[in-house]
Amino acid sequence: MAAPTATPTETIRFTVNDTPVELDAPGGRRLLDVLRYDLGLTGTKEGCGEGECGACSVLIDGDVVDSCLVPVCQVARHDVRTVEGLADGVRLDPLQSAFLEAGGTQCGICTPGMLMAARAFLASGAEPTDGAIREAIAGNLCRCTGYTKIIEAIALAAGAVPAFRHMPSTGAVRRVAAPPNGGPAIVPSPTLRQALRLLAETGGRPIAGGTDVMVALAARSLPRDGPLLDIWGLEELRGIRLEGDELVLGALTTYAELRRSRVVAEALPVLAEIAATIGAAQIQNRGTVGGNVINASPAGDMLPLLLATESSIVLASVRGERTVPASAFWSGYRRTVRAADELVVRIRIPLVPDRRVRYRKIGTRRALAISKVVMAVAWREDGSTWRDVRIGLGSVAERPIRALGAEAVLEGSRPTTETADRAAAAVEAEIRPIDDVRSTADYRRAVSGRVLRRIVLEAGEAGAR
Ligand SMILES: Cc1cc2nc3c(=O)[nH]c(=O)nc-3n(C[C@H](O)[C@H](O)[C@H](O)COP(=O)(O)OP(=O)(O)OC[C@H]3O[C@@H](n4cnc5c(N)ncnc54)[C@H](O)[C@@H]3O)c2cc1C
Ligand code: FES
Ligand code: FES
């Protein structure tokens, strides 16, 4: 039998806690493994290995991420900070002192991740209300201390946390090498043109924020030797802008960017509302709209909105660009009409004057819940009559769908109790949900009806005021 070939490595330069690092490793090696095993920074812990527990949280350029989901090639030229980089020499960071004072740690497994998530939050300048602190650490699980003391500690440190002091680099570069075959290889693609050429030649799988791909690699549901193409650095796929009467999102727009964007806040605030329900800060800093569209999960939270707003998805390849309406994009369970050599480059969302949009996500809990039902409803009001009604639904069929029957009931109607009941009955009749680990078909059907009914009634009450 032929000896297995070694995974190709690349030289990746970045800084960790202000120390320049030069690493030889396959680009897909997890940042977590680089920190713990190549650099000996074992303060960063591994819990779940799939983005659910936050134990591996570190900061990249000040943003908190799960290092188990970051391929190390994506930190090239960036600044990584781990828990070892919080204290100033022997002097603890005020947040660390506050954890000790408030008794915010017991076994300590979650503590480094908690500290990093809390540190990013406090440094953001956001007001440290109880709700905001809870949201900031929603991606970090603690199984022994209990959250009350942790929240107390974070509140205690608010206002006392200094900006990171960037130590003058000593110039001593740490040169390290990962063990052979220490992760999958990832092909870099510095420009869109190169990325499209590589896709055409290799048929590789793009990796954007990696929040789906890295989980699939860890679970071995994606082969580790299949070619992966890094698109995270493509500037051409970034940016949120208005173009005529459309809101245009670059495919690499992250949920954190949607939440921060002034353009979004003015043009389509529901987008920021949706982004806030997707994972926790660690996922929102990495997960992209393009990744959500291509992952094509029936539970993908962005997808019902793209259906309800009649958005379109722009694909590019070496053959040029084509634009596909969202209604024709998802062709089956986790399937899309994207060809293997195409990249999603943009999403175009028409902005319709006086359109109203409502969104609801029903999950098991508020943070980190994959939806049991997700619904977006868009309409215009002509006096008190509803026009141009569009309803997008997720988690109720093998792919995200429009609820055409319920749309027909609402079109040209007024939002009365009778209309709301008829629309609810229509949606319950037309969807084909399934039983799965997250919910039952009966529950999903009943909830879809109730959610639509409530949206209609709330709109009716708002109109009557
Ligand atoms: C803990 C956790 C919680 C999550 N919570 C939610 C949630 O609440 N709601 C939700 O909807 N999702 C959730 N997700 C799933 C995931 O975060 C989103 O689907 C995210 O938008 C994926 O984006 P990404 O950039 O990380 O995708 P990646 O993992 O990089 O890629 C995902 C897929 O899209 C392809 N791809 C990516 N970008 C492009 C592009 N521009 N062109 C062509 N193909 C592309 C990749 O090849 C891959 O097949 C969660 C994931 C985790 C780990
Ligand atoms: S180890 Fe659990 S999120 Fe990374
Ligand atoms: S201190 Fe033990 S898990 Fe949080």
C-alpha cells in the first residue's frame, strides 16, 4: 500500500498576545490546536469542539470567536489574544480580579472563555446592563459556578477595564511547526478572480466564516482531504450598501456587521433583529450571510426573510455573473441551484416604500437555538388593506418555502381576527413539517399558525391605534 501523502503546509504569520508568530501548518489546522499544542497556550480550553460551549473563546482583532471553528490560515496578519494575554505581567486584569472577588469561578474550565467573551464586551463600550452581559456570555456554558456570580463579576469590572496595552514587540519571532497532517489543507485565494479560477480548476469547497464547514470537518461529514478554498479574505465580497432601490449585502457580511450597520438600521432593521438571534457573539463575528444561503439548512434563519422580501442571489464564476431569485434558489434538502464553480458574491434585497416586515423565530431557548419554526412576513398597507403579502417560512419543509395559500388569504384583506384565523388555518394546511430531534410536525404546524395569527393581529392593533 502506498504511504499516505503529507498534507501540504504553508507559512502563516500573525501575532499572539503581541508576540509575532511564524507557523508552518496546513491552513485548515484549528486555531485552538495551534494555540494549545503548537504554542503551549493551554489556557484556552476545548469543550465541545463544535462552537456550542465557548470554552475555546479567544479574540481576533478584539472580536470574540470560537477558536475551534477558525482555520489558522484565516488569522494570517491578524492579532490573536488569549487568556494568557490579559494580565499585565504579574498584575491581573481588573476583569480577572473581579472574577476572584465575586467568586465567578469554580472548576475553571469555562473561565478563560468567559473572560475573553466578557473582555470583548466590556471593551466594546456597550452599556453593561444585566441583559447585555447575559447576551455577551450567551455563547459560553458554565456547568458549575452558576451565571449569577459570573454576571456580578463582569458588572463589577465594568468601567475598570483598560484598553489592551500593545507591548512593543521584542522582535523575537516565535517559529513553530504543526505536526505532520495537523489539519486539512486550504488553498488561499487573494482575489475574486483567482478564487473563481481555482474553483473552476479544482471544484473545491469554499470556506467563509467556517461556522458550518469546521463543524462538518470535525464531525467527518466533510472529507478532510477534499480541496477547501479560503474566501474569507476576499474584499470584493464584503460591504453593505444601497444601490438604487436595493440593499446590497456582500456574501461575506457577518451577523455582527449586520447588527452594527447604520445602513441596515435605516433601510431594513429587521435584518439586524434576525442577526441578533443567530448563535451568540462568537458565531455572529464569523458566520456570513453567503454561508447561510449556501448551507441551505431548512432552519437557516436568513432564508425566510430573503423569500419574503423577494431578494435575489448573485452568483459569479469564470463564465460571468447570474442573478437567481430567492424563490428559485433552494432546490431541495440542503440543495441549491449553485453550480460547483460558482461563488455567491452578493445578495440584493429590494427596498419597497411603506413595506412592513415582521420576523419570528421559535426555538428551545433564546441563545444558540436552531429554530423549530422561523417566519418572515412582508406586506404593504393600502389604507387598512394588505397588499403584496409575502410569507417566508423555515423549518417546516425540506427547504425554506413561501406560504402561498396564506398569502392569498391575506392579500387584499384587512387584518381582522377573522382574517388572522383564516390565514393561520391556510398556513397549517399548506406546510409539510416533519418530526425530528428539535420538534414534532404537529407542534410546528400549530406554532406556524399561531405565529402568523399573532403577527396579523398585532399589525391590526397597531393600525387601529
Ligand atoms: C454554535 C452554532 C450556532 C449556530 N446558530 C445558527 C442559527 O441560530 N441560525 C442559523 O441560521 N445558523 C446557525 N448556525 C449555522 C452557521 O453559523 C450559519 O449557517 C452561517 O451563516 C454560515 O456562514 P459561514 O460563513 O460560517 O459558512 P461556512 O461554514 O464558511 O460555509 C457554509 C457553506 O457555504 C459555502 N459557502 C460559504 N460562503 C460561500 C460563498 N460566498 N459562495 C459559495 N459558497 C459559499 C461553504 O462551501 C459551505 O458549504 C450556527 C452554527 C453554529 C456552529
Ligand atoms: S470547544 Fe466548545 S466552542 Fe470551541
Ligand atoms: S467554573 Fe466550572 S464550568 Fe464554569
